[in-house]
Amino acid sequence: MRLALFDDYRLGVVSEDETTIVDLTSGISGHNTDPLTAGWWRELCRDWRVLAPRFVELVDSATSIDLADVTLRAPALGPSKIIAAASNYAAHVEEMHGVQERTLGAVEEWMMNFDVFLKAPSSISDPGQPIMLPPSVVEAGNEIHHESELVVVIGRGGFGIEREKALEHVMGYTAGLDITVRSPADRSRRKSYDTFSPLGPWIRTTEDGFDGSGLDIVLTVDGEVRQQVNTRDLIVDVAGIVSYASSIMTLMPGDIIFTGAPPGVGPIASGEVLDSSISGIGHLVVPVA
Ligand code: MN
């Protein structure tokens, strides 16, 4: 199922051919259009496994509207955190030696190892909403890079989740851009500017057996392919990331996990249009301002 937030945080399901959406908001108990009261969304994520069969029935009986007539929102509402995996494709780890030589004048070996870090949830932005390059960063001459990643949305949370059970905690997958300043500053600051975490266009949910393995990720900038990878090449797979992250911090329903940058990271500039697509999920199209 392609579960979407749209307009004033209404809930919808997008058709398989990605042309229409059905509005299921009236079926949600406690729905509120105020993004600061996002409890209904976190409940939905937590209970998704139980609710999904009812949604299938609701979709069949609801009226479709043209997808072009709505404004899609990032499929995340008040997540307690954004977790992100670092150094999770071998070819990206390899290219980072050159990127760090150019942008830092040295290679930071600790950044070459798989680990997880945090981004501010306020960095999330909607499909189509421009990435705003911070003037101070641009003036300082620091590069700002695209990282086009498979993103996990947590359903039922937990601490100390076993690898074997980790995928039961995944509500679905979406596309995300982990926009990153290359500078000597702390990772959490370099990646947490407002609009530095575009997400969307919706969540491909997992109740039908869809999982994050074997998916093609392609990022184009103004139509030119810059990043291309298959998620089978992840060093630590989705189950491993969820299990590892939950060994450090309790995962909460609706939490967002970026799974790591494919090779081909590079600078973005004002006026460019980024198109991040993941097979089986969809296209996230975002301009740069
Ligand atoms: Mn990243």
C-alpha cells in the first residue's frame, strides 16, 4: 500500500499507477490537522500491522481523487528522532577518501566505519518543497551534498530488537535525501539545517510483504544520473540497522531511519532539481533554492 499524508495532514492511499489517491481521514480516530498534535499518526504507525487489513477494505469503498489535485506532505509527523546510517555502501566509503581530502584537507578514519547518528526532526521537508541552502554555508565556501537514501519508517517501536525480528518493526519505506554540508563541524549540525531531510513521496508499507532488499535507488540532478545503487549492496542491511539502532536508543513509532548514502555524492546548487527514485516506492522530486 502507498500510504500518504497530503494537504493539511490528511491521510490517503495512492493507487498503484500513482495517478489517484483516496482520502481515508474520516476513518482515523483522533485525527487532527495540527502537526503539533501528531499522536494519531504515531498510533497509526504503532498499530499498522493490525489496522492494515481494514485499510484495504476502506480503500475499496472510498472515492478516488486525482493525485495532481493534492499536495503531498512528507510521510512523517512529529517523529521522536531521525536516525541515519553512515558509511553503509563500500563504494561510498571508498569515494569519501577523495571527498574528505578535497573538503577537509584530511581523511577522518572514524567516519569510514558504519555507525548511526541523529538528524533534527525539524529538518524534514515535503516532496516538492525546495531545499534551502543556508547563506552562511554558501558564503563560507563549503560544499553541500546530496545523499539519496532508502528510508525506513518504524511501526511498533522497541529497545534491544533482535535482528531476526527487526523487520516486524518496520511499517514501511520511503525515499529520503540526507542533505549534508561537508565541513569539519559535527555531523548532527551539518545535516540538520531546515529542509535538509526531504522525505516522500509516500510510504510503501510492508503488510503485503514488500521489503527494502533488492531495490534500485537512482538520483538524477537536472536529468543527469549522479547516484545509482541497489540496496542489496548495503553493508549493514535494514534488519541490521534497526537492531543496532535499537541497542542504543528506544525506537518509537513513526521514527525515521536513513539507511546510508550510495556512491556518487556531490555538490548541489541553487536552481537544480533533484529526482530521487526507488523501485517499488516512487519518485521524490525536490528543487534547490
Ligand atoms: Mn547519509
